[in-house]
Amino acid sequence: MAQMASLPELVGLVLLDGIDEPRDPVRQIAAAERIAGELNVLGDSLVGFFVEMARAEGCSWTDIGAPRGLSRQGAQQRYGPLLARLTLDDLVRAGVLQPFDNGALGCLRHAQTRATRLGHDAIDSGDLLLAVLDDPAGLAGTVIRALGADPADVRAALEQEPDDDRPAAIPGRTQPGIGPDARRAIDGAIAEAHGQGVAVAHLFLALLRAPGSPGGQALTAHGITRPAALAQILGLAGRPTQDPA
């Protein structure tokens, strides 16, 4: 096992913090608390990573919870919050995004770039919908126009949303995490793909599975629903317009 940082090493980090300033024992307590908090976050991320890896390999919440005496719901409650510590790159490394094709991965990366640029702690469904609208293939725009709405109006509604309720980025983390509604969209896209590769169309439909999320609200406010969008997507693909779910 890799050697963990020892207490003397951590004490040294606190002493080095603000070394150019006069020593302040009260300030050093604050520095120690900050470092301890970072270690806790790192530990949570470590556990969350291996939970994600287990889920990507087909383990259910019941499988994960049983050895720990937890029910399915108990395992979700215990480990679910830890998954929010992870970033997009963590999900890639854990294998969660293996079914995603280049277009769908590109949308996730684009959403991450937007959240990073705005200094947000996590990607939300609004970031993801804007990324889907920016997809070069233009599927979302085609569907929205076919349903009698203007993609520019949907975009404007998202870009006018106030950012005050979104938490700022966590210091020391180089990427935003995956917010709960964005994560539901990722899981929903996998479900929409029915065991096949996940494409941008699946992300778009997954956003409509959660009409109360920022992305879902922006769509439903303009009359875009999942059944209507699915019928359009199946029609564009030359398939019967019937939901296989």
C-alpha cells in the first residue's frame, strides 16, 4: 500500500502555509482545518471512484450494500453523495462513460468547459443542454424546430438563468463535479440507449426525463416533451415512431 502522509508531514504543510507572514497560531488552526477538509474530500472521492467502477461493471446497489449490511436504499444513501465528488475524467477512468460515442462525450466535455469558465462547482443540466444545442450535428435544433419552437429561445432562457444559487468551485479542484441533475441525465442517457452506444440523441431525451431540472424546464417551457421529441428522433432515423421503453 502507498505510504500515507504522516502527522509530521501534515504539520509541516500547515507551518509552510503563510510562512512569509508573522506566525499566527489562530490562523494555523484555520489552515489545519482546510487541509483536513481537503483530505476528507479526497477520501470521499476515492471511495466514490470505486463505487462507480463497481456499478460500471454491473454491480447493483444491492450488491454493493449487502456485504456492509445495507439495503439497496441504504447503499444509495451512503454512497450516492460520494459520487458527486467525482469529475468527468473520474467517470471516464471508472468506465461509466464507456458506452458514450464521440458526440455524446463531446457534449459532456463542452458542458464541463462552460461550468469551469463560469467558476461553478458542478455541471448541471443547463450546461448539458447548451452543449447538446451546440453539437455540430444539430439534432437537438432540428427536433426543437420541428416541434414549433426556436432553439435560440431555449438557449436564451438558459443563459438568462441567475448563477447565484450555484455553488462556486471548490478550491484545489481543477474540474467541476457532476451535479445531481446532470448525473441523472447521464444515467438516463444510458437507459435511453437500451444497451447500445449512447449518442447525443439519448442525452437530449434524458434531459426531458427530468422536466423539473434547469435543462428540462427550458425545454418543457417551450412545449418540448419527451414523447414528442422521441417521435421526431425516430422519424429522422427512419424508424417506427414508438417508444421501445
